[in-house]
Amino acid sequence: MNERRPTDFELAVALRAHLPVRAPADLWDAVATTVAETRQQRAWPSIVGALTDADPMVRRRSTLLVAAALLAVAFLGLVAAGALHLWQPAPFPGAHGLFAFVRQGDLYVASADGRDVVRVAHVDGSDLTTPRWSADRRWLAVQTPEPAILGLDLRSGELRRLAAGTISAWSPVDATLAYYTPGGDIALLDVERGQERVLGQEHADPDQGYPTYGGVLVWSPDGRQLAMTDAIDGALVRVDAATGARTTVVASTTCCAFRPTWSPDAGRIAYSVWSERSVPAGFWVAGADGTGIIEVRDAEGPASDPVWSPDGAWIAYRANHWEGEVRTDRLMIVRPDGRDRRRLVDRFGDIVAWSSDGLGIAYTVRDNEGDAERREVHVIRLADGSDRVLPLPRDATDLAWGLPAQNTPAIGLDLPLPSLTVPVTSDEPPVQPASGQPARGDASWGALAFRVQQGESDCYVGIQRFGGALTIVPPPDGPPPRNPPEAAPPEPGASAAPQPAGESCDFTFAPDGSAFSVTSQAHQSFSIVGNDGVVLSGPFPWHDVPTWSPAGSWVSTSGCDAAGACSASGSMIMRPDGSDRHELPGRPVWSGDEQTLAVLDRDGQLLVGGGDGSGLRPIGVFPLPAAWAPDGSEFVFVRDGDAWIARADGSQVHNLTGFDLGGVTGAWWSPDGRWIAVLQGTTMWAFSPDGSVQQRLGSHLGHPAGGWGPEWAPVWSPDSAWLAIEHDDPNAGVGGTQADVTLVHAGDWRAVRLANAWQPAWSLDGRHLAVVSSSGGGYVADVTDASGSGRTTVFAGLPYPPLGWVD
Amino acid sequence: VDGLAATTERPAASTDDALVQRARKGDAAAFDVLVASRLDRCYRLAWSILLNDADAADATQEAFVAAWRQLPRLRDARAFDGWLNRIVANAARMSRRHRIRLREVQVRPVAAEAADGEPPEQQGVPPDMPSDFDRVLDADAIGRAFDRLRDHERLILTLHYVEERPVAEIATALGVPVGTAKWRLHAARRALEQAMEVDA
């Protein structure tokens, strides 16, 4: 009997090995053909109609359909030629990831905080250099002196020879490696397919030292072009990755345009200009078509080595500062148009990477001790200049930051990969509340609702009134509950592993505690049920789990059925009793008083109207509000990495956060209107709506990547006194499924952390907080008071319930 | 600061967002680029539900046709991946139901094939299996246990552990709240462990 539970790492590895890696080779042909036939079926009647219909709108549509059909034919031709370019979105080096580096000729990796150093490759008699992470997260390439390129398959741990030549760069969109052959050709190798293409001669002249300058070949973010320095005349050129065609971006003037770096939108290229092939003269920014060239000057010394920030708002670079004959390079940042220059570090070696949230930069500092060059790796937080040293080996060289797939088998690490962002020292550690004495509560606590297993179905809802009876509410089409459990809650800490569910439902509870929705997976329908079990409306043949308006007066769905077919507008709302059902142009976001709602139309116009969707009028191009002020007079939205506030009519737009480096992903207005919680990266802030108060609540209160993902939302208590923040357990690791809840008190901002806690739900009167936690093989429901103290297990043996308070 | 911010252009959409926008308006080439890059992943998802190559290929094909038809109704380009995963999952489920009905009519299901379509129990665990599994055997055990799970459990485990999709996107793909997706993930994980215990 195997008693050991598989770790996340083992599970991921085993499932990846178990499932097919690729679709059958002929599937794409079949898919493309079928989809093309579908297009023709759609397009043909419109073409015929266009010949007889004088309506210009119809003609325009038909023209588009004809064009689509022609494109489809052209595409099939491409498929037949085998020229289809498969690609995946490229992750930017981010808050999670690994450093690869070389130490004494061997290849090592380390976690983001510089710890957990592991040697991953050693080749007898050969010094490895220049590690490069692939963008598809599956490969780590490394150079040998031969020269040859070796690839470490991160899935299997196999180290194999990929090609003869010199490493340049992985494509940002797939597993294609650009490199130079020993003969000076630029070649692309699709490592997964073993296909190699030569793009043309590089004009390498080894006697002149080319192409050893700079990054040599730099992929555009869309993976379609390569920027490089022409080895003959030093011009900046673009090479089409598909055809090999060259385009001169900037002709050489003094000498050479080195180390190009693309802006994230691929629209611009920044590059260093060296005057005599060894002396940096400055860096320049040019449009990818060679227009709009500007020189970024620096009084500190010639600027070089630009590196674009992930959001394109900043460029980090080196200012080559001379004091007599001693050069001390300074790490600087500047806007791409040359404005707003800032000095970050007075003495540094190389820029390693920006963090993906753009809030920090990893860089090296060198010092020479005897013959051995030693270095430190630092991370600086740009907002406040705080800086820390990572405990990497000081003889580490060739640092490369990458984002391999989580739990990389080849490296043998199942690490909690910490954030690259710098913790701020003013953080007060959360206080773990003392265990409270068992308190079963009384009638004044109200009632908790949760999922209950009945036989093979988990579609039953248990409503437990504190100090009262347990009521089991069956699903609308289900048999009455059997063998109702006893009313008395179990002993605190007791647990029972639930049985697997044969029939499964999803629930959402009305915010006012009056009713809940039941969505049956089997029937692809949902109903609204009162707490007494009376079906208020439904079943409706829609697949979505509906959501509730803030006070529970409305229910909204996307109106999509199981096959993905949606209502014309894509959004429906109705009263809980099924009345007043009508479509909206988009998903509604209500104000707290439900007197106002906003929807986004297809053109990006934000429409604002009454709480029933009446009188919708466009107020301008805005994102959907992150939150409304309680009275609906203003709304907060996220744009360009900041939280902004606007009046309900679209006027008086102002930037609330004004963060230098952006990074805002969400905002939540307190019910009393006094505070707006804002998430920046993994840091939570509280702002007063007028911006006069700005309070940092803590870091690591969210994970931009991995873990639960960014969509969890903090929950204000009804009286706005506390903010409950569900977040990844910082000790559980990326991809882990453990979570904590941190409570922050508004005003004095003290924090309390509830470990092993999910899904915080405030009682209707705000006096208590319910959370779910794992215990043994099952789940239990805990209740604390509003301050997080007196944590007490009130129910056990829950089959993965949604937990809600009911009236 | 002023009202201008409301009328300035929105930030440049990512490449995928732009492709979705174009495909939604009927740009077939953009649609092909979008789905071609996701073919392997969608096939893997379908396979995780159907557990065989032919059905997974058929379901993937049906899903892509449905996606082309439904794309004009996708409102938020950023939700494309979750939306597509959902269509694939639904196509695979429908295929599974259809297949089960056919089997009920045409052949008598084998004893181990339950009426609800559960695959037969896997063989191959020798009785003298050592209690201390090595990693390779553990991987095999996980694979066998995975095949014995219900389709929605296999689907969510695949999305999370293989495709590394954040739970929020999984919630979108399944059409459920984020909290529900978390619980389903926990439950699927636990079901897998229980299946491994039975297997052992």
C-alpha cells in the first residue's frame, strides 16, 4: 500500500508524461479544412446577397467575407507548403523563475532569491558558457568551446548536442534557437522538430572580432524578425525570420549599432552606438522602420546597453562614467523619449533582467580580487531604491534569468520560487491569532450555508443556524434529502473525507443571504432557490454560474449554453424570481446601491445607466470599472498600470495611484466609500479616494503568475472596518494550492494572518468571518470574530463547499 | 488630472488580443494563427476527457469549428484562452455522451465499463508491488489513477498541472466562480490520491 501522497512536482511530471505532447500530425490539416468549409458556408450566401443587395453595409460585410474566404484559401496553401508557424505567448522573465549561471565551467541554476543552487550540467573537459532559457520554458541551451550548442531538455533532464555553432538567442514565441554556424551563417533551429533553416550569411569576419559584440541577434517580441549589427559596416539591420530578407534600420554613421533591444510592442529599437568599435558613444532609439531616431544623452557619461522595461515605459541603461582613468558605470533609467532620467546605482556590472512587473531590476556588481573576478547579484526596487544582495556564488558568471515551467524535472527542484521584487523592511509580520476556545455560536450569529453530499450528488445545500437546526435543501429536480445529518456540529477539528460526487452542482449565494443559485452540470441549467428550498425561478438552460448584484436584487449571466452558444448580446440580467429578464450589451458592474450600472460595448465605449440597465449612454472610452463608489457617483478603473477615478458621466478623470512604474491590476472600493484597496504587483495598498492618504498594506499578498492566479479579490467587511485578503501561502510554492487569509484593519492598518484559510466570507452583520481550511483528508469551516481572533471550527466533513452566510 | 485621459487610446493590445479582434471580425488568417498555436494544448485537453486519440481529434476539430462560429460573440479578447478551453471541454463532453449512447445501443458494455462511461480499471499492478514506490512507478500509478477519474476531474487537473493555467482562467473555462474552481481542483486532487490508494 502506497501511503505517500504525490507532490505537486511528481503529479505535474507524471501527468505530462501520461498525456500526449502533441496532436496527431494530420489533425491540423483536418481542422483547417473543416473550418475553411465552414467559412465558405457562411461566406457564400453573403457573396450572392452582395450582388443583389444595394445596402452598403451588406456590401461591406460581404467584402469582408470574401476577403476572409480568400485568406482561408491562402492559408491552406501555406499549410500545404508546411510553412505554418506555431507559436505560443512568450513569458517575460518574471517574479518567478530561475537564474542560470556558470561556475567553474559547469552549469548551475538557483531560485529567484539566489538560494537553492543546483549544478545541472557538467561536461568532462569542456567549459560551458552562455546559458539561455527558451521561451517555451522547456530548454536551457549552453555553449561549449568547440563550438557546439548543447540543450538541456528540462522535461527529461537529457543533455544533448543541438548544433555546431555559437548561441545567439531563443525565439520569444517558440522553441526556435537562432545561432551562428561555424561558417558564419545565421541559422534557425526548431529544437522540438529538429528542423534547421539558414537565413543567410552573417558576413562574419572572425579577425575583426565579429560577431562577438553585443547580443548579436535579437528577436522581436513577436518572433518574426531579428535585429542585428551588420558585421561589415556596423549598421543596424532587421532580418525577416521567415524569408531571411534584410532591411537596414539605421545605416552606420560613426561605426556600429550594437546591442539592440526591442520595445515590447516591437515598434522601436534602442541600441548602443560605439564610436571606434570599442568605445561606447551613447544609445539611440529608433522606430523599427528607422524613422524617428533620437539620441539619449547622459551627462554622467556615454550611455549604452539599453534594456527596455516590460511595459515599455522605461529603458534601463549603463552610463559609462569616468573619474580620471577609472570608469565606474552607473545604472540609470530613462523614458524612451529621453525624459525623466534617474540614477539607480553608482557602480554596477551588468543588467541581468527587469522583473516582469517592472518594479525591480536585477544587476551585477563586479570587483576584482586577485585573478578571480568576483561579482554580486543585486535586486533594486525602483520605487524607493531599496536594494538587496542575492546569495549567489560570487564566482558565478554568465547569469541568465528565465522562467522555466514550474517544477522542472530536469533540475530536480520543487521549490517555492520567491518573488524577485524586493521586500520592504517596514513590513510588520502578521500576527497569528491565538486559537480560540470552541464556540459554537448562538442564534445572533445567523446561519452558514455550504454544500452537502447526498449519495452520489453534491447538489444539496446545508443551512446550519447557529444554535439551531441543520436544514438540507435539495436541488430543484432532486429527491428529498436522505438521512439528514444531526443538527449539532461536530467537534472542532474533526473531519471526514467526503465521498466522490456523481452529480455536481455549483452554487452562488445572494449577498443579502435571501437565496442562492444552483447550476447543474448535468442539465446545463441553473435555478434560483430560496433558503426554504422553494424554487424562485428556473431552470434556465444556460451553462454559466450566475452572479449577483451587490444587494441581491439582480442575477446576471453570460447567457451561454453548454455548446458555447450565447445570447446575441452575451449578457442577461433578471430578478431572482425570473421577472424582468432582459439582455444587456455587456457584463454589468453595479454600484453598491444598485442604482447605477456600467457595461462595455463592442467598441470599447463604457455605457452607464440605471441599475436595471435602462437609459444606458456612452460616457467615453474606459475599461470596465474595477469598482464603483457606494453611491454610484464615481468609479475606479485600471489603465496603464495605475488606478484612475472618474465621475459617472466620464468627467473629472484623475490618476489615483500615480505609481512611477505602474503595476496596478485591481481596485476595490470599501462599502463606506472611504478607502480603495489597490493591488500593485504583489503589494496591496489602501488609498483614500482623494489620494491624500496612501498606505502600503504589505507585499506578497498575491501572485501575478502561478498559484491561484491574480483573480482572487479582497473582501471588505460590511462595515468597512476590515479587509480580508485571500492570497497564496508564501511558503507553499508556485503552483501550490494552499492559501492564507490576511485581515487588515482600516485606519491603523494592523494585519492578522489566518493560515490555511480560503474563501473568506463576512457574516451579514460583519461581526464574523467564515473561512474554509483543510483538515486531514477533508475540509472544515472555521469562524473567527471580525478581528480574526477566536478561530473556531464550526463544521467539518465539507465536500469542497462554497461557503456563504444566509439570512 | 483632466478629462483627456478618458479619450486617449487604450493601451496597445497584446498580439493575441489583436489577433482575436481581427478574427472576430472575420479575419480567417488571424483565426488560423490563433488556433494553430493552441492545437496541441486543446488536443491534450480533449484527450484528458476522452482518453483516446481518435475521439480527442474529433472533439478538437468540432471545437475549432464551434470557436470560429462563436468567435464574433466573444466580447473580451483577453478571455480567449479560457473561452476556447471551455468550448473544447464541452465538445469533448458532448462527444463522450454521444459515444456512450452509441455503445449502449450497439454493444453491451464490458463489466468494468460502468454505465456512466467510466473506463475499465487498469491492470498491471503486480501483487508483489513494493510499498515504497520509486518515482517511475509512482508516475505510472498516477497515470492509471488519472484514467480512472471522472472527466471533469481529469480536465481540471490537466488545466492546472499540465497546462499551468491560473485558477481564474480555469474558472472562466469551466464557467464557474474562482472559489468553485479551487474546490474542484482540491477535490480532483484528492480523488486522484484515493484512486491511487485503491490501485495500490
